[in-house]
Amino acid sequence: MKSYDVAIIGSGPGGYVAAIRCAQLGMKTAIIEKYSTLGGTCLNVGCIPSKALLSSSHHYEEATKHFEDHGIEIPGEIKVNLEKMIGRKQAVVDQTTGGIDFLMKKNNIDVFEGLGSFIDATHIKIEGKDAQEIEAKKIIIATGSKPSTLPFITLDKERVITSTEALKLKEIPKHLIIIGGGVIGLELGQVYRRLGAEVTVIEYMDRILPTMDAGLSKELNKVFKKAKCKMMLSHKVQSVERNGDEVIVKAENKKGDVVEFKGDYCLVSVGRKPYTAGLNAEAAGVKLNDRGQVEVNDHLQTSASNIYAIGDVIKGAMLAHKAEEEGVFVAETMAGQKPHIDYNLIPGVVYTWPEVAAVGKTEDQLKADNVEYKVGQFPFRALGRARASGDIDGFVKILADKTTDEVLGVHMIGARCADLIAEAVTAMEFRASAEDISRMSHAHPTFAEAVKEAALAATDDRALHV
């Protein structure tokens, strides 16, 4: 029987990063993955492939709607080759997952293909291609999550689909009905709306992106409406039925009336749930809570002291970068170091266009906590760089403590906000004030100037360009 210092079950961003850091710290490391490719949901059927399609569809939209504004004329009809677009997406996925294979070899990490389950707290049974039993002094559970559904919905994965199937459709939907106005639904909705599908988003809450700043939700809702997406807010889905190639969705609106929607595809995008099927956690003394999450303490230790858990399978935001931070945290904790994670400073991003990004507290949270704060906001349309590129939708909002001026939250929607949010995270990690940010030089002309101007606005309403 092979023996290891640490074994990781699951090779998503949390698992493979944990494995690399463990190996760097001198531990003999193994990683177990039930699929034939490493990288988990994120690299195979999540973050990476969805961004590839978002990029391709964005190029198409630019060519068909905006090139002429820039003096670029393309003779003849511009067409979508969906098969080629999906093929490019898969090539990006293959290259990325292949990169993880390389990193495992580079760091001398043993990879086992198969379903890993506990025999006890130090032994794992692997069923599949590399069937065997291995021993490990310490174990990290990094099994991730899978799409959730509603109890009355039957996912046939042909017409009633999850995000996994939406990433490999053989045709552009005529009418894509999306249940759920969260990150995944909006990103994939924008992909297929750009390619010509009619899109209807049905959201139970009174706004899309209900966990983010209300101003961001309102602004992105405007963008989707401008793109002629139907945004059905405050609608409670009651049934989803398939009749041949047609899907019929019935939902109750806030007046209590039942509304019917008909489309050829229905994407169920109501969140994700922890994946622990087949883990046999109880055999190792690992406790799960009533939501199916693995219970952990502040050191991410489970009820079995030598077993840790990270990523989507534990509480907190289901984000790849959160899982990565936890993977490093656990590896360094096991090595006797004292790492830290500030969960308040893990940013959230929506990769629509304009992009949406946030870190720290929202206004609603500050109000609930009775924190006195001030607001500085600056619109993208006032930026020279935004006008030059034609990306004028959006704004940056900075929330700062009314007394100390410390930045408590940053919320932005606009071009390149997925990258701009890193400045806010850096500032908040060092407990910067709004004035600190406002006094830093920002290159001109850039989108980042919106951050400086929002900080100026929060500092005695000193914005220069509005």
C-alpha cells in the first residue's frame, strides 16, 4: 500500500493548489480525481469554458454592432459557427487542464484517477482506473459542488439543462429561458443573447444578483434590458415541463398571477450544492451539516483532526479563488505556519460585459450593522478612456467609514472591473482610507481612474471630472 504525508480528494482549484503548496513544503503528496482530467468544475465545465464563450460571443457582438462605429467595414454577412466556437472553448479547456498535469509532474505529486472514499481516517479506497487503497497521515477534502435544482424540475440535460450542458450546445437556442438571475445564469444568458437567442431570465427575488450591491444589480439589469433580454423579477417558478422540443415554464408573479413562458431550452441556474456523494465521510468520523457541507473549524479542520476540507464543500462563497486561498491556508497550517484568510476581502466577480465586481461590505450590510459610512461614486461615462473605447456603462462606488475614512467596501460595474477590483482588495488589506487611494497616481487615460475619482468623491466630495 502506498503511503503519503497528505492526500487530496478532488483536483479543482482548491485541491490542485493545495497539492502544489503541500509539495513545495516538502510533503509527499497524492491527489485523487474521479474524472480523466484535472481541474474540477472550474477548469472543465465552469470558469474557464464560460469565459472562453463570453470572449468569443463578445467578439461577434463587437463585429456585428460596433465595428462600423470605429470605421471598420466588413463586406458580406458575419456568421456564427457555433461548432467552431465550442471547439475553441474545448481547446482552451484542454490546454488549461493539460497545464495542471504538467504542474503535478513538476512537483512530483502522484495522481490517481478514480472515486476516492474513506475506509477510515487515514485510509482511502480508490475505485476506477487506478483502483487501489492508499494511506495518508493527513487528508484534504476538496470535492467541490454540483449544480442545484428545484425539487419539481426534472433535468433531462437535453432541453432542461444545467450550465454544464449549456457550454456544449449543438445549436443556438431560439428562446433560452433561464431560471435564476445569479452569476452563472446571467453570464450564459449574455453569451446566447449575443449569438441571437431570445433570452428570458426568471428570478425569484426582486432584483438580479441579489447578494451584491443593489446599485450594481440595477445597472446590470438596465444593460440586459437594453440588449432586449426579458427580465422577469419577483417571479416564483412553479413548474417546468418538456413537450418534444418545447419547454414550458410556469411562474407566479408578485400579483399572484400565473405566467407561462415557452422556449426550446431551459437553463436551470439556481445555485450549486456541496458534492460529497460516495465520500463515505462517516467512516472517517467527518461530520456534515444539514446543508450537506463538511463542518470545519477556524483552521478548516473537520471533526477528524487529521482531515481538512476546503472550497465549495464547506461554508462560504463558492468561488475558485476562495478555494485556492483555503488550499494554501491548509497546506501551510499543516506545515506549522500561521497563514490567514480574511473572508471579507475575497472579491466576487460577474464576467458579463460590463463586468461586475465587489469586495467588502455592501450598503445594506453596513446599515444592518449600524455603521455610519459615506459614499463616493464615479460614472464610467465621465472617463476619457471609456469614451475612447465606447465602454461607458457603469460606475465605481466606494464606501468608507464616516469617522475614520477607512474603506469598508468597493462595488463596481464597467469595463475591466474584474481586474480593477484587485486594487480595492490591496487597499483594504492594508486598511487604506479613501483619501489614501485618492492621493495615489493613476495612469491617464485608464479605466482605473474611476477608482481614484470614486475615492475623491468619498473624500469631501472632491471628484475632479464630474
